[in-house]
Amino acid sequence: MPETENLEQRPVQEEDLIYALDIGTRSVIGMLGRVEEGRVRILAVEKQPHPKRAMMDGQIEDIAQVATVVSKVTQRLEKSMGRTLTRACVAAAGRALRMERGHGVLELAETGKIGEELMGKLEAAAVAEAEQALRQGEADTQRLFLVGYTVTQLQLDNYPMVSLLGHTGRVLEADVVATFLPGEVIDSLYAVMQQAGLEVASLTLEPIAALNAAIPAELRLLNLALVDIGAGTSDIAICRDGSVVGYTMATVAGDELTEALMRGYLVDYRTAEEMKTALGKSQHITFTDILGMEQTCEAEEILDTVSTATASLVGEVADRVLELNGGPPSALFLAGGGSKFTSLREKMAEALKMDDRRVAMAGAHFKTSAYSDVVELNDPEYTTPLGIAISAGLGLISDSYRILLNGRPAKLFRNGRLTALELLMMNGYSYRDLLGRNGKSVVLDVDGKRLAFHGEPSIPAQLRINGEEGRPSDVVHAGDRIEFVPAQDGVDRTVLAREVMEQLGVSELWMDGELVSPEEELPTRSQLESRSGGIPTQPAVRRAAAAPTPVPDTPAPTPRARTAVPEVAQAAAMSAPRAATTPPPAAPAPSAAPAAASGPGAEPASEPPQQIPTIQHQFQLNGQPLILPPKPDGAPYYLMDLLQYSGIDFKHLDRPVRLRVNGQGCTFQQKLEQNDQVEIRYDG
């Protein structure tokens, strides 16, 4: 029977059949398993080395070659199980992990009870500070995916707390350790899966997966470290007090030892790997070098040859553990193929100044979560693939394929409570995508009076959860369908001279003693004189300064030159409900007043030009009076119009912002009335 017919007759992968793929620097390991009685039963395992270097330090470089190796592993597993595999659980390498600490503060206007919403805002503020610290000195264009974060400390009114939920107070503080991945790491992994014809069923991090296999949750009350030494990278995870408190990695691993053997004995990579594996098993190692000469060396001599590389590997890994943990852990587990190198365990204990009885090979606790009748699982090399299977099978990570973002499986990295905002950040969106900025306005000085033409308002983001309008702080669950359209910036306003002439009912505009063409675009802050029939409509006003203060007779802070709604901060977007009001108009409508006759000796217009409304708008902004001139078209003021007078730099926010009108929470599009009490201030 043709092979194609056999393939067509194979049943498709069942929902409960777990396919775990560990795409490593030197090889790909695939495992199939099912959950039975609370543990993952491993049914089949396949391993395929890369024929040549296609990955560097855990990062995929040759997508096509890696996809070919993944396909070979998949085909062999399909044959052994008689199933067509369509989806796999994978893990992203920790090579490019970037970790940063962040601090968030919320200062409430009055003492109140702390709920999930406030905690979400507090933690988001801390994560935002961590991301901002990572972006310092870098281009804003790099996409950072939030892998996850851990709250390391909480304070309420300067008093340390284990939890803030249900308590009352005014000043809330949180410290977090947030971990991010550059977008290209995730993109290359998904590209490999697509070329191999597989869907990503779930996604986690390699150090998280390894931790889930090697250290069961009930042991995480202890201060434990896991070091997963692969071929290209050594991933490190730390846990204590019941949770994982940080991840990091070192770009030294087993390849450093292999390459030292290649240089010392003139052998190829495969031979060096065989020599490395034989160490500890035999006193004499026999090999053939690249010149075709067979040699036999004592194991002690070979260990001396790689001693410098070994010391470098152990030293750097130990430094990272001490930095991340703040000191030696209570115990340390070694995992990964590179950890099997002889004497590495003892050297690691020495570098960390730990009792060598407290440094052990991972594998002793695998049986807590997994077992197999076909393969011996207590091999440290199986830590990551087994951890991927355990993480997915036992629900230790969110099932990505069960949460759709804009019709496609969302990329998720961690388990537990997950908000829509966190989901968006894990998929490459940032806080600035939640609300755009208004288009820039053009402010002119005509005959000593301020004339403003407003830019188009931004189009706020649209967020729907299972077809219903949602907020970024809403908690999402497996099976949810998320639809998100990022905010769009408003169009900057441009003003031609003729628009001003039409609005004021004048025939000429002059700037710096020169007549302005009706089709000339006027830059903001221009100082102009208007004339009808060559006679100034009022005495010319020449100012040595730039533009006049836009708010006459008011002690309001000096406004920023940019009056648009800024790239929004996270907390303002999280706390604000979806806008229910109509956005402000894009620009003032031009006056219908006819242009006056022009030319020398022309009579003044028989009817006076249409007058700009003169009723001033009065508000209380953060407890201080604020008087604003009327808009030229008589349009009302919106809360977004007052942002420039708040004294807050919205483009570089590092804390949540509270928006209120008359004591009630509101959005940027809130329409204002005379004497409204407006709050635009930091929450903390």
C-alpha cells in the first residue's frame, strides 16, 4: 500500500496526546505522552542531532534546517504511535532573556479597600518601570514580549506585607522582577513550527519547563536553584517561598568543553562529543584525530586539557546564580546534557561555597510528575522536554491554543492569573497601543489674539473579550477569544492662510511685514496681522517673544508645545472604562462669513466680521482655577484638552495617572462643563 494511503488512514492526534518538542542547540528531542492519574506517562521519545550548526547559543539561525530536523523527529514519532501529529508544545530558549526589577507606587486620594483592580494597576506600574529601564538607551522599535513577572515585595503605608488584598490604606507599593524576550526569538521559533507543519499548542520558557520537571511545587518553599546546562546556553531559575523569583542565563555551556577538546586534540565536533561522554566511564580514551591518526590518552590528561574551559563555565554560572539569588541557594540541581560532564557537580559546589551534598543531578524528582514504561527518565538530558510535557499536561502553563488573539493562537508564557493587558504585552503590544495621541494642533497669534485649529482626535483602541467590550485589566481564561485593534494616532492639523481669512472675514494676512499667500501653510506659533482693504482691522501687534501664552490671566503651568493626547501610560488605560462619549471634533469648521473686498481704497466691509465667542471656560484643575479661552468654532472642551496644563509629561510616564471629573473616573474623551472639578494627577 502506498505510503500516502497509510498517512491518510492514520488517525489525527487526539486532544489528550501531548507532543513536547525541545529544540536545542545540538539536537531536537521529541516526547509523546498522556496524563494518567495525575502524572504524565511518556509513550515515546525520539532524538535527532542537527547535521550542522543551525543554532547558536540556543537561538535559531537556519530556520529551514531546524524545521527539517523537527520534521524527521515528528515523522518517527508518528510512525511509532500510528498518529498524525498536528500540534506541539514548545519552549523558547533563555538565551536572550532580559530581566529587570521594577517598583510601582499607587497613592490613593483617600483610604480605601484594596481589590484586584488596584493590585493590577500597581503591578502593571512596576512592570512598566522595569520595561522602561530595559529600553533606556535603545530604539523604541524593538519589540519586547513580557514573559512573566514575580512580585518580590509588597508594602502598605510603608509597612511590609505578604498580601494587600482586602486591606485598607493609602500608599501601595510593589517590587517585581519582570522578564522579557525580544520578538525575534519568538518569531523564529514560530517560523520553524510553521515550516514543519505543526501548530504551537503551548509555549513556555526552557528554564520554566526544566524547573517544572526537576523541582515539584511542594519543594519551592525552599530556596532552590536549577541550572540547565545545554550545548549553547546554561539556563538558571530560582525559587523560594513557594514561587519562582527569577530567571537568567549564561552564554557558556557544554560547547565550551567540546571546543576545548577539538582544539587540544585536533578532532572534529562529533569525536570531541564522544570523548566528553566517555570521560568518567573509562580511564583511557581512544579516538581518531582529523589527520586519521588513532590516539589513546588518559582521562586525567584530557580533564587537564579542558580545565580552563571548565573553570570558565563553572565560574560564570556560579556568578549568575549568586547575582540572581543574592547568595548561595539552599540546594542546587544540575540538568541538561552538559551537566553530565565528570566532576562538574563538585566544581560547582566549590564555586558556590556550598556543601557538595547540596548540589545534585536533576532527575530524582521526575517521578513525582511523570513516568514511563519505554524509556528511563532520570537522565538530566530529558529535563527540558519532560518539563515541557509536564507543564502542558498538568496545566502548569496556559494553553495557548485555547486563547485566540485576533483569530490566532496567543503566545503565552506563564500560568496563574492573566489579564488582557498582560496577554497583549506577551504578544508584542505595548501600553502605547492602548491609546494613541491626538493630532498636533496649530496655534496662531492673529492681531494679538490666540486662534487654535485642533488636530484630529486619536481613535482609541478596541478590546473585546468573547464578543463583549473589555478592559485591559480584565482577567482572561482558557478558551477566551480576544479581539484587539490598536489605537490610531490622530492626523496633525495643517492650516492654510485662506482658512484663517475666511474664519475672520478678512481679505489679507501679513507676517513679518510681508503679505501671506492664501495657499501658504501657516506654522504653529505664527504671529499675523489681518487687514481688510489694505487697512489693519486693529492696531498691529508685534511681539518679540514666540507664541503668546495660550491661557491669558491664569497661573496655569506653562503648557508643552505639543497639545495632543500622548502615547498613553498603562495605568490610565487600565483604569479608564471604555469611552461612551463622542470624541471631540477633528477641527473647527470654517466661518461662512464672506471675504471682504480688497485693494487700495476699498471700502470697509459693510457688516462686521463674525466674532469669535467670548465666553471663557472655567474649571478647577487639581484644586487650582483654570480659565481657558473659547474655541474658535465654539466647540466644548474635553478632558484631553487639559492634559497640557497638568504638569505631567505623558510621553514618559513611569506611574499610573488618575483621571476624574467631579470625583468620578472618566476617559480622555470626557466632555467638560463650566466649573467642573478635574483631576489629572499621578496615583503615586
